[in-house]
Amino acid sequence: MILKAVIIEDEKHSRETLKSMLEEFCKDVEVIAMAGTVDEAVKVLSIYSPDIVFLDIELQTGTGFDVLQQIKDPNFEVIFTTAFEKYAIKAIKFSSLDYLLKPIDLDELQKAVDKARTQLDTNVYREQLDTLMQSISRGSMRPEKICLATTSGMEFIAIQDIIVCKADGSYTSFLLEDNETLLVSKHLKEYENLLAEHQFMRVHNSYVVNLKKVKKYVKSDGGHLIMSNDLQVNISPRKKDDLIEAMKRL
């Protein structure tokens, strides 16, 4: 199956470079159009029906998000591109959408294209985009939901419903308010960084906890937490002082 692609990038050299990489190394991708401004991008996307759009986050005339806001019911996959790993990347990660850092690595490009080819559930994808655009429109870049890729599909979870993230080898288990547990194929470190601004804290090698869900702090036996679901979570000695300070700031 040939994937029809559109490249939206304000630098001509970057457009041509990405086009060449796709033509040479992604034989089943056909670049059908390119654009360099927000207005051009909106026009191109209204004329063509791409399967995949490579969308630069920072355009000289606006942002890639400005483009998406003007497209009603997008029916294409988006792979964001950017030269800066800034705040927007965090919002993209919360939505489990793909992005490529410039200069674009060939292996990462091929992986992103392969993922786009297999992820053709339109309803799920639109919800991912909605999650992202809600974060962007609020301006605070603090999403209310996170999209988790589990073995059974994409799950959209309210961040406030997460009690604990627990390391499970190279996986992470999410323990939720309704006693549900979700297993995600990413390391705990990924979510330690992602959830830090939402008052989550790594208190042990195996646990990142939602500080708002702490029911009790027990000092004895080295110290541990009792969470809202009555789970007991041990505290690493080197994390104890930081935890106490964080709890005071709540």
C-alpha cells in the first residue's frame, strides 16, 4: 500500500531533504505536495487527501497547531517535526503521537512511517489529536488526559485518576482509581518526567506516586506511604526529605 504524504516545513532545504529521504528510503511513501506557510498548508490539505502529514511545529507564519486547528475532521496521520525539544513535545507525548527531532534520523523516520502505516483507527487517532489540541488551546501545556498505548489498544486516562505508576521490568503498570491496572510498554522513567508537573513524584526505584492520592505517611520501618487504594509504597531514604517538602507544598 502506497502512503500519500504531504510535507509542511518553512525551510526549503529541510523540505527537500525530507522529501529525498522518503523517496530513497521509504519506497512505499509518495510525497504528493509540500507547503511552507500556515495558509499554504491549509490550502494543500483542503485539496489533497494525504495518508500522512509531516508537520513542522514552528513555522515562520505560525505553528503546526495553527494548521490543525483550521482542518475540520483531519483524516490523516501526523508526524510532527521540530528542531527544538521544548514544551510542545511534552503535550505531544501525552497524546502518544509521533514526532521527529531535526536533523531527522533515518531510523527514526522509518519507524515513524511504519507506525503510521499500522495505526489506521480513525476514531482513536482523532481522540489523540483532540487530547493534544485541548492541551495547546489551554496554553498551560498541562493536559488533563494522557493516552497510554497498551497491548489491547489506546487508552485515554484522566491524569487525576492515576494513583501509582509502578515499574514492571521494561514496562510500567498504571494503578487507577477504579481498581483498574493498565500495562504500558515504556519505562517508568518516561512517566516520571512526563508527570512531574502534575504533582507526581518518584519516591522509590519502582514507584512514581500521585501526591494528591497519598492517604498517609508512616515514618516507622524506614518510611512508607499509604495510597488512596490502600497500597503501601516504600520510600527510598534519599527521597524522604524531598517527599516531605513536596507534600508541604500541596
